[in-house]
Amino acid sequence: MLTDEDRARIEADERLRHAVRQSMQAPAEPAAPPSPPARPGFGQRLYNFLNSSVGMWLLSSVLLTGGAAMLQQVQHDHEIAMKNQQDLTTLRFEIEHRLGNMAFLLRRAKTAGDAKAALDGVFKSPIPLTPELQNRSLSSLFLTAYPILPKEKQHDVRQAIKLVKQLEEDDLLLRTLPDDQPLSDADRQKYGKTISSVQQLHFSAS
């Protein structure tokens, strides 16, 4: 049976061994705290928002509104293009008809009065193809066509307008002459050449 002295010695030995073992073990490193979760970037947040019910509703609304506006603009542009083409065709035929009639009358003109009648077409059409254009001058018809023509054709129209202005001046000079005064071949050729030049420019522009 162990005496109190033996028990005390054994307990002292155990404490000593325990202390030695503790001193021989390396101190345990403290565990690193968990890293905070990475904050999502703008692209990820936007993607998450668009995938939400609110985002899908907003995206659908934007697409529907934008698509409807785009279709409306396309339709509007198409209608304007069609109207411009229609107006251009009407103007082209009226100008061709007017110039052809002037050239026809001038070839048969024998007097200043005949030449005046031929050049009347500069200001109005005695037999218009389009009644609303009857009292429009050739210059105004060309000016109306000018902005709806392709840019590469507009130069010819400017030149045609200059020649039409020359015909207007010729008509003013003819008005000072008596109607029965014979028309010279030189004047007939001069007026005819100007009309022919306008025709060529007009056909080129068309």
C-alpha cells in the first residue's frame, strides 16, 4: 500500500514529465481568420440585376420601346423616300415635256412673236402634264428637284438653272421687238442651243 509520501513523489514525477513534454512541443500557430468573400465587379452585378425579375422587366421594356421607335423611324424614312421619288418623277416629266414643246415651237418659229410663244415655256406650260405645275417657272421646277436629287447630280441642276436664267433674259429682249419682225437664223440657233443644253443637263440629272 502506497504511503502518502509515495503518492506525493509519484504526483511530483508526473507533473515534471508533463512539464517537460509541454516544453518540447512547438507552440501551435494560431489559425488564420477566413478571408472575406470577394466583392463582385460591376459586370457581375449588372448581370445579376438583368437576370432578376426587375431587370428582365426593365430590359424587355427598353427593347420593346427601342424596337418600336426604330421601326417607326424606318417606316417614316421609307415614306419620305417614296414621296421624294414620286415628286422627282413628276418634276422630271413636266420639265422634259416643257423643254420638248419649247424646242418644237422654236424650230418652226419665223417671227419674234413665234419665238416669244416658244419661250413662254420658261415661265409656264401651255399644255401641262401636271396641272398644279402649269404656272411654275422652269427655274422653280429645277429648284424643287435640287434638294431631293443625289449630290452627284446637283451640279448639273445648278448649270441647268443658269441656262434657264439666260433664256429668261432672251425672252425679255424678245418682248421689246414687234411680233411680226422676222426671226433671224442666228437667234433661232442661239435659243435652240440653250434649250438643247438644258435638256442634256436635265436628262443627265435625272
